[in-house]
Amino acid sequence: MAGPDYGALGATFKIVRLLQVISLLGCIGMAANFISEMVSQNNSPSDELVGTLSVTCIAILYCAITVILHIDNILPYLINTGMDGLMLIAVSVVAIVVGKPLSYLNCQAVGTSSVAESASQLSSQLKDTFNKQGGKVVYSNWIGASKTTCYEMKAIWGLSIALCILFAFSAMCSVCLWRRSKTVPPKDMA
């Protein structure tokens, strides 16, 4: 991956973006799997998971575009700083919404079953709740359906927190890259 030679700062920016993409792909994969399980049980997926999937898909597209622009040396770093700040806000909301009920949940205390079994188990255990909610999965009830579901949702929560740190760090790198791109190199006095 070539791109402009901004030294350690440029390399740090690329590494942070790579870590963001890896974290986002993990979130997308797990959230999409959960949504697929809910839909296969003829239930509407929870708003929390749909929101997580939406934010992470937009964020991964943003990361890909900014890496391409950085490599071509046409990334407006000051605008990128603002956009990283907006992405930080978005993933912070995801971390808070996903993590609020998870913070009280002890995954060791939850029963043992697979994700597929948990969707079926939840469907049978909470049928009355689904009917009252119009067939929509209640997130706070669903995350405690199985150990697997609990741990995977905690993984999404953890990746969301990591993304908050990474987007804050990439915003700081962008400010420094903007300053560096604006400085004029000294003329050779030879």
C-alpha cells in the first residue's frame, strides 16, 4: 500500500484504518447472523441490531473511501477529521445502545445452547411478548437466550468500544496529517 510519504504518522493512519475495517467486519458478520436468525424464525429483528448493522456498513464504506483517497494523496484531512468525529459519535451510540442491557448480564449464568437453538428457544419462550410487540424481537430479552448469543453480543459491544477509541485516534492523526500537509518544506540552500 503506497501513498504519500508522511512517515510514522501516515503509517499509523493506515494501521488504524485497517484495525477499524477488521473491527467493523466482525460487527457486520455477527449482527447480520443474528438478524438472519431472527428473520428465519419469522420475527422482525430488533432495532438495536438493525441500527448496528446500518452504522457499521456506512462506517466501512467511509473507511474504504478514505484509505483510497489517502493513498492517492487527495484526502482532505481537515474534513476527514470532522467525519471521523461523526463516526465516533455513531459508534458511541451503538456501543451505548448495545451495551446498556449487556452490562448487567453475566454470560456464565446463561443457559448453554447454540445461536440457532437460542433463536428457536427464544421464539417458544417469548411468544406472548412477540405477539404484544407485533412480532418484533425484544433485544433485552433476546440477549439472555443463550451463552453463545450473550458472548457474541458482548463481542459486538467490545468491538464498538474499540471502534470509539480507533475513530478518536484516527481523528487526531487526521489533524496532524492536515498540519503536516500544510507545512512547506524548507528550500535547499545548496
